[in-house]
Amino acid sequence: MSFNPLTEPGIPLERQLRNWSELNSEPYRKEEVHPYTRTRIIAMNGIEVEAIMFSHNMARCTVDGALKRQLAEVRRIEQQQQKANGWLIPGEESTIENTIGYEQVAVDLTAWIARHEPDPYLRQVYEFGLLEDFDHLYRYANLLDLMGSDPARIVGDYTEIIPGRPTIFEHRHPADDIRRPMAVEASDFQSIMNAMTVTAAEQQTMNFYMNVGNRPTDPLARGLYLEIAQIEEQHVTHYESIMDPRLSWLMRLVLHEYNECWMYWSFLETEIDPKAKALFELHLNMEIEHLRLACELMKSIEGRDPADFLPAQGLEAPLTFEENKAYVRQVLADQVELTSYDSEFLPVDQLTDDHRYFAYQAAVNASPPPTEEIIERHRAERGEDYRLEQDGAHPVEALRKEGNGTGLRYDRARVA
């Protein structure tokens, strides 16, 4: 199975504009939707938001009027695509329910990408972030359960809900969230697509929490969003820093359009909901034309043929949402006590006592972290924390129900 958008016919740009009723998508029924239909919709919303914001930033950095106009025309269609995708999400799905969907995206999308990442350093980057988003899912699930709704109804049998790297220990000095960038000319094209996809997904989550985190009325729920939102900012820094900073604006534009084509094709291959599948197919055909236009811009303005860096045979495999439980458990067992120093990853007990990590921890955790308080509240009210352990006891003994994380070597950070 392979896909090459450069050889596929698209829909001419002048035929892509839709009216209001066409954009006002009929939402899925939250009681019936497949968990991975929800995650695919959330993911494509994030891909479109990234494309739109990139286009705006590019337009702010060029004096070429003709280029600005073409960016504006394509961007208007991208806005329509984002609306049609986003409006598939029903209004009766609450913010916290939507949040569980966002974190399931973060877990299973990042896990797939880590498993399919050919570069060992980049794989480590993804696995590091994976354990943190996995823990966020656990913290939010405890909030949702306290609100009277079972998180298992949202994630189904596909994603476990157990502690990851505890969020209290994820707070690092900003200098320690910057990674080594890839060099495009020396990178596998899959690595480029992986980095763009995860960065877009994490950016969407960061933006979502910045906008909805103050909507709860419960002070602890507001604090939970506040704390995890800070980690999402760290994650955007973490992922965006792996991308090659030397690329021209036009090369970035071509890569954005290619990434959109790959993502829509991927989800078209696996989507089971008829409405979402039809929308993904329509948008794919639109994006094929957007890619063609971007390639023509690069040829005319830079005199460079995108065929020089795009894969001649296309991409072999679609990105799929699928069960990653065994993989996540193995990463947990191997890496839960990692932290970062500059661009490298190392066990926390290898940091010196005067490392900036501990000073940062002491500052932000000077008051009780809401991500810890939500678990304490759940245990106080229900007798234990909420978990969806489908494959046995937690792979890390210190994070089993009776352990509470106190056996991890991060304990120096608790009392810094």
C-alpha cells in the first residue's frame, strides 16, 4: 500500500468553496462514535489549524503580493476544512469528555509515530513525550470519573488509563526542553512527516487548554487544566525544536501540504464512520490541489523542483490509530525515570543536586500540584484512584495502586 499525492488528480481551487450548510457538518453521536473516529477528527482539526497558522505567519514574512493572494485563497479553503472537521464534534460532548479524546490522540498517535520512527534520537524524543501525555490522560480521567462519567466509555478497549511519568516531575527548566534539530537532506522522509504531525497535534492541545482551561467552576479542575497546559507548552517546544530550522518558507509550505495529503489519505484508509470518511475523501482531493499549487510556487519563485526532496514513490504506510498498550507499558518500564538535560535524556538520579531542574521544581511545586491533588481527592471520595488496567498490574512497581509513585528516584524533586 502506498500513496503519492503528486500523481493524483485534485479538485481545482475555484471549485473548492462551500456554502454554510455544507460546512455545518452533522456531528457524531457521542454515545455511539468509535473512539478512533473521535481521535481522527481531533487530529485532522489540529493538522488544519497548523496549516492555517503557518500560512498566516508566512504571509506576514513576504512582500510578494501575488504570493500573499495565493496563500489567502488556499488559506480560506483550509479554514473551511477546519470548520467542517471540527463541527463533527457534538456540542453535548463536554469539555472534559473532549479532553479525554485529546489525550487519547496524544497517546496513540505519538506511540504509532515512535514505533515507525527510523531515527533513534527522534524515537527517544517521542517516547519521552508519550509517557507524559499518558499520565495526563490518567489525571483527567480521575476528574471525569469524579464528575460521574466513566472514561472507559470514551477510550474503549484501546488505551489503558494508568499513571505515566507523574506530571509533578514533568516540570523542567525551559532550556531542557530544546532538542537537536534534524537535517532534512539527511533525514528519512517519514521522520519529516512524523515531526510535523506530532508538533501540530501538541500545538492544538496547547491551544485547546489555553482557551478552555478556565471554563470549569471547580478550583481543582481549573488548577488541573492550568498545570497540564504548562506541560503542553513544554511539549510544543520539545517537538518543534526537532524540525530543520534552515528550510525556506516555500519548502515548508510544500511540506505542510504534503503532510495534509498524507494524513487525510491515512485516515481515509481506516475510517469507518461514513460521514467522516466522506469528508476526509473530499478534503484529500482538495489538498492534492493545494500541494500542486505550492509546488508550482516553489518552481516559479525559487527555481527549485520539489521532486528533489519529495519521495518519488510516495509514502508506503498510512498513519493508523491502533492499540499500543504493550508498547506503552514497555516504554513505561524502561523510561519512566528519565528527565532531560539540554537536548539529551538521562535518569533523574544522574543530575547533580544543584541542577536547574530541582530549582525549577522547587519554584513551581512550592504549592501542592493540582495533578496530585486530583488523585488524592479521588482516593478520599472513592477509596482508590480511577484506573483502566486492562493488561494486568502497572509495569512500574512504584506506580501500582499501593505504591503512589513514592518509590521513584524523582523523590529528591518532591523536597527540593
